[in-house]
Amino acid sequence: MHKIYFPEDKLPLSRLIPMGMQHVVAMFGATVLAPVLMGFNPQTAIFFSGIGTLVFIAITRAKVPSYLGSSFAFIGPVIAVTGGLAENIPYALSGIAGAAVLYAIAGAATIKYGPKWIDRFMPPVVTGAVVALIGLNLSSSAVSNFFNSDFSLVTRDDALRLLVAVTTFAVAASVSIYLKGFMRLLPILSGVVAGYALSLALGIIDLASLSAIRNAAWLGLPPFMAPLFSLKAILVIAPVFVVLVAENKGHIEAISGYMKRDLNPHLGRAYLGDAAASFLSAMGGGTPQTTYAENMGVMAITRVFSVYNFIAAACIAVLLGLCPKFGAVIQSIPNPVLGGVTVILYGLIAIMGIKIWLDAGVDFSSHKNLIIAGSSIIISTGLGVKGFTAGGINIAGIAFGTVLAVVMNLVLSFGREDKAEEKQDRAEHLDKK
């Protein structure tokens, strides 16, 4: 097992830049996809993801290693407000700002009273389920990129796509397992470079993407936009902050487990940093921010938790926001290449959720815990990335599964009978051992 790099550890610049690039590659697909689905500008989202990450690191006093990117939990409510019309985006921005304010209040309360009040609503059985369902919910996206949307192998193009995906996966896995030294810390970046090179050789990268790279400007400010107040937008979008509270708590616990260092004392500042990043992004026309599980996957596989990596990644993201040409290169990465690395990353995220349960000693002889974890994960995974639509509002699978886990925990924990039954089940389980 190779060395763990803790948040305060510094890497030399020659290693810091490629490590930062690796985190940018890991977050880029989702950070670009979310604004596209919401009708926001991807260049602006990338720019504010970098700014937001720097704000987060400053507020958490460089104690919590995380990268902030576009949140998928807001897609449904934002579309419900905008109706898919660009002219309505400023109203949605006010709703995002409202969510950030509520999120900041939760952060301030956690700083003052400690994280125990959050534990009542989100014990390890809930946070573990939330982290696991994030990875499993995204699995369909990873697999469809790995093969194709039809999950078929019929044409020559299908075979070439699969070859690229397998090569990307094999290179990333081999670098992580077999190489030593610094290269072992760059499995995702190595896999992407190998897959991209093979895609170029096989002609898989479409001409439109190559043309976009040639035509993109080297320098250019992202388009900014100010919010416009809308009470309706605030009422629809602001409640989504609950999902961010659960996600962030799950991420903190997962990182703590892998790093063998308790980060829960910094949970309040993590909430506050995420909220400040989202508010700042909303003020400029960017997407709401959340700590990214994809980058947690990179940390888990490399065992490098240095916040300086994320400072480097954030600076690179800001430059990407100011350099459309480099952004065009990243956007040209073919789906099979993304599939090859996301199969690894999303799998690690799902396993992180299980690790939270193991580290906390969650008792799965308890019927309550089985129902909370099992039901939320199965429903969320079944819904997938597309989620479902109710009353014209699309609800993402991750958001629905998170809320379901929190609500079921509150409902099933109510009353003495449930608590007595859980204690009895636990006692019976220990007797059997």
C-alpha cells in the first residue's frame, strides 16, 4: 500500500500540475453536462467551479480536500422554473441563491452546535446510502458510454468504441495497480490520454469536435448573468439544499474513512464553503455547486488528499473558463474514453458508501436499516440519471433517493416501539455471534 498524502502535504510543482489536471478531467464531464441540461453556459459553470473550489478551501481553512462542481440535484427544479427558456434563467438564479442562503444557515448551525444535530437526521445508514446511490445512480451513464446507448455490439463502430473503452479502463487500472512512484498517482489521466490517442488513431473523434478546437479562441471571458428576484423560483428551488446537506455529509464521512482522519469537526465550515460557492456562482450566472464524488474517487484510488491538488485543479478550471480552446479539447473527449474511467470512478463511489456503513458499524440485522438503505438505493438506481417527472417537475434519481432515505429514517425512527425492536434485533445479532 503506497503512502497517504494528507491535506496539508505539498507536492512539487512538477507533480502538482498533472495531479490537478487529473482532477479537472474527473470533474469535467459532469460539470459541463449539468449546465447543458439546465440551459446554462458550460464555460461559465467551469469558471465558477474553479472559483467556488478556491472559496471552499479558504472557508474550510484547507482542512477538507474537495472539488466543487455543478450539482445535478437542481436540474429538475431549475427546468421547472425556466421552462427551458434562456430568458428565465435569471429567475432560477434567485432560487439557487435562496438555496445557498438556507445551506449557509445549516452550516452556521453546525459550526455553533456541532454536527450531532445533523446525525439525528442523517445517521451513517443514511449517509452511506446517499454516497452508494450516487455511484449506482450514475452507473447507467458509465456503462452506456462504455458500450453505447443501445448496449449492443453490431457494427464496426461499436467494436471500435468498445476497444477504446476497454483500453482506457485497462490503462487506468494497470497504472493504479502495477506502476510505482509518481505515475501510480495518475491512473485516470493516463487512461484518458491513452484512450484519446487511440480514438484519434481510429478516427472516432468526430470532425465537428476537431473543427471546434481549431475555431475556438484562446482567450475569452465567460458570459456572466445576474439573478432576478422571483418568490416562485425560491419556493421551488431553495428546498433542494437538503440534498446538498446529505451529499456533503456523506462525502465528508467517506473521505474521513479513506484518509483515517475524522473531518466531521469541519462539517459546518464545509457546508458554509459549499453554500458560499453556490451563492457566488448564482450571482454570476453559474450553476449551483456541490462537492464532487468523482474527485473523491480519484482521491480513493491515488490516496492523495492534498488540498494543494485542488488549488491547482481550481486554477486550471478558472483558466479553462477563460480559454475556450482548451475547453473545446476537453469537451472533445469521446464517450468511450469517459466510459472507461467512469466505470472505475463510479464503482469506487458506490464502494465508499459501503465503507461508511462498515466503519460506523451499521447494524444490518435491523429491519429499519435494511429498509432505509435498500429501498432508497434500489429506487434511485432504478430511476437513473433521468429521474421521473411529477406535475411537470423532473426529479433526479439522486435527489429523490437522498430525500427518501432522510424521510424514511425520520419516520421509521419515530416511537419507542421502533427503537425497542432495533435494540432487540441488535441483541439477537450479537447473541448469534
